[in-house]
Amino acid sequence: MQVRSGSFIEWLVPLAFIFCAGWVVWHMPAFTLDFYPPSDPSEFDKLSALFNRNDVTPNMDGLLGGFADVFDWLALILLPLFAYVGVRTVQRAGMEFESWRAVDKLAVFIGRVTMMLIVLLTGVMLYEVVLRYVFEAPTLWANEMSLWLAGFVFLCAGLYAMQQRSHIRIVLLYDAVPRWVQRIFDSISTILIVAFAFFLIYGGYGEAFDKFYRWETFGTAFDPPIPATLKPMVLLVVLLVATQAVVNLFSDWNKEELNYSSDDLDEEEIERIKAQVGTDDGAAGYVTDQPNLAKD
């Protein structure tokens, strides 16, 4: 297994994926009107008016007489292509968990996308701060865009945390029992996660589909479709988390020992930190002696 990360393509593909996903999401009413238009004329007019207001390329005609133009279709086609390339090219970093099945690669790629979303979120916030406090010209969209991106970051980070086994655990009892008992604990927790995901999806599907189909917006000046996107995204991520939990169970089943009481440490990173701060025996002794000197 290759343990290398940070190549140019590994960061370029998530950015391209985000761009295509953003384009498709922003123009989703066009695809809804083309594939499954509302039967109610008032709902149809409302959705078409929303699309015409937000269309980035309003002067382009839709393909085959529809609403989605060539750029919309290009983004829709490239979206799964970039996802495939991203899953194929993503590589495990030295500090990441060693499990590397196909589902693990998908979760790590989504983790890379989440990292780039954090960069974009920070850029939006800095842009708003500069405009507001330097040029005294605040935007109408930065606040809602920050909330929107933060919602996706929160959800997608949960999937990455599940794949990395870095979610919060109470391991006082888990680490004290033999491995065969740990397997029972793992099975019970996985069953509970799958059951929670099933009931959440079963109970929330109707509302999520309704918000998505009506393309419910936030009701502000910018008016992004936060309810229409985040509600279905919650169900999708919960499904992926449950799937990842099952994959984790099978991946860890044959391991002879699992101990979560201490985090796995990246020895190379520790050595680099020591070299940067110049840690040696004298420095270590000086640092450890400081509380005693202060007490004296």
C-alpha cells in the first residue's frame, strides 16, 4: 500500500469535483424541470422563475428544448467522472488509518473534498471581512454561503471520522476485555448505527424529497437552497456512515488486538516537531524543571 499524499492531482480533482457539484446544485431546478416537472402549474412557474433568477448562463438555450444548457449537462457528466478519478488517485497519508478498501477510498476522497471546502469557507469569510471592514461594502451572500459550506463540512467530516475510527469513544470497558468480547461490542454498535440510519432515512425521506423537489430556499437576499440540499445530504451521509461502519466491522474483525485508549502517533511527524523545536536532553530537562523553579 502506498503511503503518500499531497500530489497535485490529489488536490486538483477535489477542487474540480466541488466546482462541478456546485454548478449542478445551483442549476438543479433546470434538471428537475426537464426530467420530472411539477404537475401543478403554480409550482412549475415558481420553480422556473427560481431557475431563471439564478441561471449563471441565461443567454444560452437549453439542449433539446429543455432548461438545462450545455454547461449544465457538462457539469453533470463530469461530476461522477471526477469522483471516479478522485477515488482512484487518492492516497493514504502517513497518519491515516491503514484500512484501504474501495469504500475506504471513497470516504478518504470525500475527506479531501471536505478539506478543500474548509479552504473555500475560509476564503469566503476573509473576503467578507475585507469588504466589510476595509472597503465598507459588505456582500449579501457571504454569510449564507459560509453557513451552507459549513453544513457540508460538518456532514462530510463525520464520514471521514468514521472511516478513520477517530469519532468519540468511551473505551474504559472496551480496552479492558478480551478481543472476542470486543468483537461482540463492535457488532452491537454497528447494528445500532445501521438501525439508526434505517429509521432516520425511513422517517425523513418524505420531507427531504419534498424540500428537494420544491427546491426550498433560505428566504434571504442571497436565498441559497440550503434546506433543499442539506436535508437530503443528511440522509445520504447517514447512509454512507452506516455503510462505512459495516465495512469497518469486517476490516477490523480479524485483528488480534484493538486498543483505542491512546491515539496512533505518527513517529515521523513527532521527529520533525522535535527537530524544529530543538528538543534535546538539556532542553527537556530545562522545560521539566520550570514548574519546580516556579514553586521554589
